[in-house]
Amino acid sequence: MKIRVGIIGGGAAGLFAACQFKRLSGTEDFEVTIVERNNIPGKKLILTGHGRCNITNRKDASLLKEGFHEAGNFIYPALREFGPEDTVRFVEDGLGLKTKEEDNNRIFPVCDSAITVRDTILSYLSGSVKTICNAEVQEIKKTDVFEVKTSAGTMVFDRLILSCGGSSFPKTGSTGCSYAFAESLGHTIVPVRGALAPIIVKSDARKLTSSLSGVSVNVKLSLLIDGKVTASQSREMLFAEFGITGPAAMELSREVPPDIKGINASVEADLIPDMSDEAFDQEMQKLICDHPDTKITTLLSRYMPASAAEEVATLTGTAGQYAQGFTKENRKKLINGAKHLKMEIAEVPQIEKAYVTRGGVSLKEVDRKTMQSKKTEGLYIIGEALDIDGISGGYNLQACMSGAYLAVKSILKSV
Ligand SMILES: Cc1cc2nc3c(=O)[nH]c(=O)nc-3n(C[C@H](O)[C@H](O)[C@H](O)COP(=O)(O)OP(=O)(O)OC[C@H]3O[C@@H](n4cnc5c(N)ncnc54)[C@H](O)[C@@H]3O)c2cc1C
């Protein structure tokens, strides 16, 4: 009798788990079935990396784990057992897709196509793994076996991998079903909210962000809660109609409290992050002295895009002024605008627009060496369903890959 393994959710984690079955066992002792609600698996996978699929990040596991915030220690054994080099080897030798490394150790397929990655995985699995699409799982019961009630009928499995994802980008199929299923099987859910999401600012600040929409700056972006800095990010930030996005804003978004009613939540951008206020003031004084006939915005644009310099000058009431006669008071205003650009946050980052979900199945109830549930024997939980969110740059797909490997290895060992 073959062992029946059900993979609930054919997203990145579910597909990677199916690949590991094929890679490690040839699937002859196992009947592996992916159950997917959409008409095709991997709807979120094809959006990754702006359609190019940033599949992993080439870093040592000890460094990589730092990108997983509070979940770093939990994910570490998985990253050590199946890390970025293993992912690259599998993508290249298993799937036959060449990879390339871009800035910040990010790995992409040479074809620059997430659709090709998804379709190549489906071809790789075809004939070895059964994929049932248009089958929405409605209920999971555990007796001696797992009884999975779906819109396409009830299915029975001996082992179950729960990989229905989180609740970000729900239009791709991940609507938070993992949580209800995990709860019904004895698990606790850490409240979910958006991570890697754009930050929407109040209308006052939106005047500035919309006029700079599309402009990218290197900043130190800090989150201020009732005037106190609670987190910061030094990376690129992109102005947008609604507020701010780009790596710095997206990374910071997970730190915005789940409820900001009654608190003063704002972000402060330092547009000249490599210099202290004092050092910048000294430089300005020298520039003002050396170039008395130059407009102050021209001098400021040495440190940031010209459009940003114009906006900062307008905001501080110094636009149109020349270096000659530029007062100490005005310098102070300019420094404040350029290095302490405050924007009030209008709302908690929306989960619908977040790239990943913060929160999910509590890690305390899952064995980090096998991904097996500590509550229900034979149940494995992987991917974004877990309370794991990584920074951008290939971390989240790598977490899916590493978790999938541990789960499959453990299932293979269990028989
Ligand atoms: C726009 C965007 C770009 C991204 N880019 C990157 C990137 O370049 N690199 C990176 O590392 N990460 C990236 N991420 C994050 C990454 O895509 C996710 O972390 C990853 O897809 C999570 O995989 P998962 O399998 O856990 O969940 P998902 O990929 O969400 O898959 C869950 C699957 O389960 C199915 N499902 C849900 N409920 C049911 C049900 N009741 N019955 C049956 N099936 C069900 C869903 O339809 C879906 O197919 C990006 C995310 C987004 C939104």
C-alpha cells in the first residue's frame, strides 16, 4: 500500500514539497496529491520578483536567518539543511533553469520569468504527483487518517502537508484558510497583519509624496510611535501617490502597530542618511560660502534628486532663495526638512497589498527540525501559513523551500 500524502495548497511551499518528494523518493512508495482551489497552482509564485521570481538569497544560513525577525531561530535548522545553495542546485540541475545573482545576493532565473519557473515545476511534477485543481478544501478532520472535505469531494490521506499560505494578496487564493484548518487541528494562531506592504500617509503628507511620485531616494526611515523611534530601515524608498513604498517602507511596515487609533504614528525620512545634522550643516555653510550666487535648491540637489530638493525647499519655505544671505534659521529649517521629513501614517498597512503575512500558526506548536505539528501527528505545516515573514530579496521563497525539504524528509523517514 502506498502512503497517501495530501499537500493542501499548491502555492510555492506546496509545489516545492511535491518537488522534494519526486527528488528524494521517486514517489514510488508514496501517492502524493496536491489539492488546489484555483484552476492552476502557483498563482502567487508567478507574481514574485515583479514577474521575475527572486527565488532565493545567496547567503550563509547564519546571516540569512537574521532576515526572519523573531522567527530567525525557528527557521535556522531548515536553512542549514536546505539553504540557498541547495535551492540553486535544484533549480539548475533538477528543473534545468540557469540562475544568476543580482545585487544584495538575490538569485533569479536567467530567463527572468516567474511563469516559466512555475510551468517548469508543473512539468517536472507531471506524471509523479497528482494535482487536483478547482478543489477548495472546506474541512480537515483527523481520525486514523486525514479526511479532507473539498468542493470536489472528500479525500483521505495518511499524512498531510498544510500549505494554504497566509492572507496577503488574497486574490491569488491565499485567503487565510490555513488558520482555520490549523485551529481545528489544535493549533494557536498568532494574529495576522501585513508585512512588506506600502505605507499610506495622511493627506497633508500626501501632497509631497504625490508630487514626488516615482522618485527613489536612499534614506534612513524611522517609525515613530507617540514621538519615540521604534524601528528604522536604511534602504531605498520610493515616493508614491498614496505615500511611500520601496524596500525601506516595505520592510518597516511590519512594525506599524496593529491598531493606530488614538496613537500618533508617523514615519521620519532622513534623505541624507550618511551625515549627521551637524556635519550636513557644516557642509552647507561651506557650500553657501563658496557658491553665493547659487540657488539653495541647486546646492541641496547635490545630496538628493533635484525634484526632492525642490520639494524640501518648498516645504521649508526656502524655495527660490540664493546661498547669499541664507540665514542660520533657514539652514535649520532646511536640515529639518531634509533629515527629519515627517509623514503621519493614515492607516495600518493593508494585508491585501502586503507581499507577506506577519503572524500565523504559532511556531511554539511546530517542530522546527521536521515542520511536524506538535498537536496533530502526521500533520506538517510549511510556508506562509506559519508565523514567519522574511525581508524582501528571496527570503520568503527560500523559507518555503527549506520548510518543504524538512517536512518531506521527515515523512520519508516516518515509514
Ligand atoms: C507580489 C508578490 C511578490 C513576491 N515576490 C517574492 C520574491 O520575489 N521572492 C520571495 O522570496 N518572495 C516573494 N513573495 C512572497 C512569496 O510569494 C510568498 O511568501 C510565498 O508564495 C508563500 O508561499 P505559500 O505556498 O506558503 O503560499 P501561497 O503561495 O499563497 O500558496 C497558497 C496556495 O494555497 C491555495 N489555497 C488556499 N486556501 C485553499 C483551500 N481552502 N483549498 C485549496 N487550496 C487553497 C491557494 O490558492 C494558493 O495556491 C512575493 C509575494 C507577492 C504577493
